[in-house]
Amino acid sequence: MPTKIMSINAGSSSLKFQLFEMPTEKTVAKGLFERLGSQDNAVFSYSFGTAKEKKELNRFSHKEAVDFLLNFLIEKKILSSLEELKGVGHRVAHGGEAFPHSCVIGIQEEAVIDELCQLAPLHNPVNLVGIRSFKEALPGVKQVAVFDTAFHQTMPSKNYIYPIPYDYYTQDGIRKYGFHGTSHQYVGDEAAKALGEQVESLKIISCHLGNGASICAIKNGKSFDTSMGFTPLAGLMMGTRCGDIDPSILTYLQKNKKMTPEDVEAMMNQQSGFLGVSQLSNDSRDILKAASEDNPQARLALDIFTNRVKTTIGAYAAEMGGIDVVIFTAGIGENSAEIRQLCCSDLAFLGIELDENRNQEGQSFIQKDGKSVYVMVIPTNEELKIAQDTFELV
């Protein structure tokens, strides 16, 4: 008998949901609440069957959005009753070393997720809001946490230990954790399916490029290295995040510009990346348009971003001793042919070269014929991966 599973991705002012029928993995309904907890009215967009609508609601908290959603599913007869729901899976950004796998959320698990808020202050607290709202609304339904960090728990210690005093790792848990693990695992598995291969037999580099961006080296079906680190700030330049910089810049700014730790943190997370370099926008579409109009700072921002991607691909190919597949996914990776081309330029020596027409059309395989490395565009589906893990656990 089909089982209904809900996937939830709670953001600071948003709540994305997708209702699946398992094990067929059919999407029954999906939607998004935006502007939650703000002074503005919330916006609710949804689709199910042929129905599709976007409408403005009252000012809503996350809890009110959850109550509205459950009533909406009954009212529209998408669910005959709430008893049809057998599990709710939640994206949780940081699981630390405590959670190498997805888990059913009990009192103890919730407490540990709460403790980990200090490692992901922008993400874990809002993930918890979603968890607690659904626990209150559906006390008899199992809640499952699916962690962005879990997939990366297979990294060897040489790739996750920082070269600072070792006590900071043993006593404070300071190490590379990595993020976007759910996405990297999903697209890696999808690439193997498309090639008719076992994922364990492939050396894959997954490029999750969006407003937040990270790259993962997948070897033997497991995360071997990844660009994000202790927090989601490390690695690539992003929409508003700086990625890797010389750490002495921070102490220099604190000493010479009298910036507080909070000032420095805000600068790195919210004022840098595409926005900081271009002084124009954090949106890659705006940057591409301005670069095409000869805006020098937009071009510079684009060059820095694509160069960071390119050098990371090269580093991971060296780490794994070769490469079979490069994947582009997420908002930028799936939709920008120009950025894909720039990221792959000058990599022909690794066997990476794009077919211009296939790339422009966004085909699944965009490499030139006869090249040794497959280059793929795979839409990510973190919600489906969350539903798969949730179904397995409940």
C-alpha cells in the first residue's frame, strides 16, 4: 500500500515542502511559504496535479505555516486525513560527528541538534523550528532528520583535520564537516544510474553551484573531500559569502578597522562573494548580464568564481587519482551554460571539454564526443533524498 511521506526544508523566512507517495517516489504536491516571521504578509505557492497557484496570506510564523499547510492538504483532499502521513523528513544543516546517518528524532536527538546550533547559527535553529512545529501538530507521526553533513562523515582524517593544535578538534569539535551532502549524494547516485554503472566504481566531482556553493569529490560512492568546512562559509566564493581567504585578514581588520567579531562575521557571510566584488548584486544572473555589458567588476566577480570552481576540480582530480564524471547541479549549475563553460575551460588536459550546443541546450551529457570524462547536468532533488531516507526509517 502506498505510504505518504512529507519532506520539509525550513529556512529563516521560508518553508519548502514536498509530499511523496512511496515507494513509487511520485510527487503528490509541493510548495513554498515565503516571508515567514516578517512584517510583510506571507506568500504561499503550491502545485498538485494540474493545479498551480500563488497567493498572499496573513503574517505567518513557521508554526502558523505548518498548521495552515496541514489544513490545506485536508481541505484540498490531497490527504483524506492526517493519519495518511507516516513520516515527516526534515533537512538539518549540521549534524556534527554525532549523526553520520539520518535518524528518527527523539528527545535526545533533538537536544543534540539544538547543541549543534553553535556550529550552524544561521541554519540549525530554523531547522529546529520546523521540527518542533511538526512535532506539535502531528504528535503521532515520526519525524526524521536528514543531515547536510552526514554524507561527508566518510572523509579520511587527512581531509577533515585542520593543521591547528589538535586539542581544538578533540575538545571543541573544530574540523571540516562539509555541507550540501544530501544534494551531492543524490546527484552522484543519479549519475551512476544514467551511466549504467555502480557508483562505487566511479570517481565523481559534484559541483553544487547556487547562492551557496560547494564541490564534493566522491570516490567509491563516498564523500572523499569537499570544499565547505567547519561552517558553510569555506571553499568557493558564493553569492554573499567570501569562501576561503587568508585568515590573517580577519585579525588585520579587527586591529586596524576596529571591527568586532560580529562585524567580521557579517562581512564574510553577507557582504562578500558576488555582491562584495561586483558591488552590484549577489545574483549570478545580474552578474552575467552586467559582465556582458562590459562592467569590469562584474567580469572580475565571474572570473573569481569560475576560477575557484576550476582549481577545485583540478585539486580533487589529483586527490582521487583521476576523474570519470563532473556534475553540475543547483540553481547556477543547472541553468547557466556560460558559467559551466567558464568552469570547464582549460581543463581539456584532464579530459574535460564541453560540446557547445549540448551545453547551451542544457542536455544531460554536455561533453564533446570521445572525451574521457563525462560532464553532466543533473537537477538536484534534496526533497526526494529526504523522503527516501524517511521512508526507510519509518
